[in-house]
Amino acid sequence: MCIHLLIRQLLYNTYTNFGGVSTKGQLRECREEEKEEKPVRAGAMVVNILSLSDEILLEIISYLRPIPPPLNASIKTGLPFFLWTRIIEQADWIASERSFTLNALASTCRRFYNVTLGTLYRHIPLFSLSTSTDLFLKSLQQYNHLSTYIRSVSIYAAEDPHVSRGMLDVFWLPNIHTICLHGWDRDDFYNRHYDYKDRLGTSTVQVLRLVACTPDDDGLSYVLRYPKALKEFWYDSSTFGSVSQAVTNQADSLEKIVYTTIECSPVQIWDGLINFPECTKLKSLSISHILLYTQLAYSPISVWENFPMSLEELEVHYDGPELNDFVVPGARESRWLFELLGMIAREKNENPKGELAPKLERIRLATTTQSPFAPYIEGTTRETIPNFDEKRGVGHPDYQWRPPAKLMRDFIKAGVSFSIYIDPEARYRYIVEGGKGFKDVWEDKWRPSADRFPDLSQLV
């Protein structure tokens, strides 16, 4: 559909919502096909779009706005956290297409330009061409007032690392909220730290996402010192180094951490990755199993002692069918989980205030590979589980798979809600009495295959 027909359709929908036009039509009816338009009926009122108020125009334009990727908890993506890099990339392409459309509209006349300016610059996706990135920087220098509209940027590493390093200036845009850097290596972060040493802790950024980035320890540490009060940190990398130490730069404000890996091996992960007891406001941790397991294999208890007492939810992604016995009692991969639940249960009886994860409300464990083990790890007998309520659990309606009875019993005894996803048939989630589950219950519909990846244009 070309731009004028799209705007007319949006005008029809929006003006109807505002109560200005009845659904029976005082405007022309628009169809998806350009060549099939109905003639204007006798007595119909034709409205010039420029005669509408700014309020209505902004409502229309909102359908075209290039908003940031929908990864906040208030929007249900229907996808697991370990696909967040794909969500961002697809959403950026959608945002880029909408930007072109919105820019064409803004170029038609001064009225549209003035009305659309804030929407057009709210989210800026910049792909890897150095020319486009350099043009963006020059535009901000020449028209400084545009920087006030920018709330989020998504920046793919430029062909020229000097251009990428110049993009670090976006941390100090006056109203910046979210920054996502894609494919940056140590050269992209290199040697700009001293330019900002007097501005550390002054950026307004609240959400920082690093996708397929490999900064050195100094680069990561400095980037995490730029924000004044960072609330979310998403990190996707093949090297983690002293990431835990870098995170402590935002210990007083971080509420959510997401760690995912790119072909990462335990050798590449240093001790101390899960060590942030000083992050006293951290509520949510989502992490790949290999990052958690390298420490849990040695000392399950010490890891939990390094978690902040404020943690409310934990998600772990197991990537590999050989790991699907993570719910089997006595298995090496499940030891940490059973020990944790046992300690929480004991603390609730002996020390109600708790010293180990006293605020933990829910745990989700998931794998992305079809599992040959699923039929064998089901509790073969429906044992009696104290305080178990059938109505609080949700699984596959036909297969009726459940985790082993001991695991369910330990979760319920500890007062922790849980969700286990092994494959589309072997899945089960349960909310304990007085507890809370996850907001986005993607496991009810998602299938680990490319053809089921949803159209994010419906979410953004």
C-alpha cells in the first residue's frame, strides 16, 4: 500500500476512535488494493488531513513510529529471553523501514515536518555503513536541537572503527534512555575513555545492550561507568572476562541482567562471573547454563551466596540435549537446583527473614533442542505432593507431562513458582500459593523452529 492510501486508512481508523466519524462512514472506504476504491457516496464528508488537530495527527503517526525493540517486561513477545538478539535485529529492520516512510511524510510540508519530528527521531537504528553513521553524527552537530528528541539508538559496528568510536558520544545525548551496540570489538571501544573521564556517571542511559560485542576488560568497565543509574544490562558475547567486576560500577541501580553466549566454552569464562552481592537492587537474572554451570559444578552453595538478596526471578537456558537431565534428582546438572531449593525451604522454617535468596519468587529452566529424554524424566507415579493444587499448574493439554515429583515437591516446599520447558510437549509451569509467575508465558505456544518465529511488526 502506498503512503497516501496508508495514511487515509490510518485516518479512518483513528478518527473513528476519536468519535469524529461513524463506522458507517463519512470518509471514503479504503481497501488494501490500490485499484479497488469505492466512489464517494452522496453527502459524504471529505476531510483534508491537514485540517486535523496535532493531537489526531500524532495519533495517526504513532502507527508509523520506529519505536525500540519490544524487550521490556510490559510487552509480551511470546519468545524466550535467549532469542533477544534476534528480536532486536528484526525490530531494527522494521524500525528502519518505518523511518523511511515517516521521513517521506515529514518531507511533504512544514506542518507534517513539525508534527512528525519528535516521532521520527525517537528511536534511531544505524546499520553498519560508515557513511550513514557519519552522516548521523554530522547532522547532530549541525542541528543540535534534534538530539533532544532521541530516546534510543541501535548502532551496528561501522566499517571504520574511528566512526564507531565517535558514536560513543550518544551516551551523552540529553534524553537518551536505551543504547544497543551490535558487533563492536575491542578496537571500537579503544582509546576513547580519556575523552570522557570527566563525564563518568553522567549519562542518562537506563538500558544498555551489547550484542555480539567483545570489548576488553577496560573497555567494558568504562562503558559501564558512563551511566548515572543503569537499570538493565544485556550482554551477548563469546568472552566474559571480568564482567562481574565491571557490573559493580552500577551496583546501586541495576535491576535486570541478561547474559547469553556466542559459541562460548568454559575455558573462556573466568571465575567470579556470578559474583555481585553488592547489586542490592537486582531483581531479575537471565543466563546461559554454561555461564552458571562453570561455577555451580565446583560449589553450588558459594554461587548462591554471591547472589544479591534482592533477586526475585531466575531464568536459565540449557543449550544441548545432553543437558536435559537438569531436572532429574541426583544428576550432576541438577545438583545446584535441588540444593538451592532445600536451603530456601530450611531457611523459611529456621530463619524467616532469610540469608539466601529470601525474595526469590520464580525460576524458569528451558532448553531449545528436542529432547529424547523427556519421556524418561517424567514422574512415572503420581506421588502425593503436599500443598499441590492441580489448578495451579499448566502443561500440554494432550501429553500432560510433569517434572519429577521430587522436583515439584521441593519447589512447592520452598515457596518458589517454576516453569520447566524441555520441548513443546514436555513443559509445565506452576504458581505456588501466594506466589507470582513470569509475565510472558512464551512456553505455552512457542516451538523451537524458525518457521514459528513471530512477526514482530505486530508487537512494535
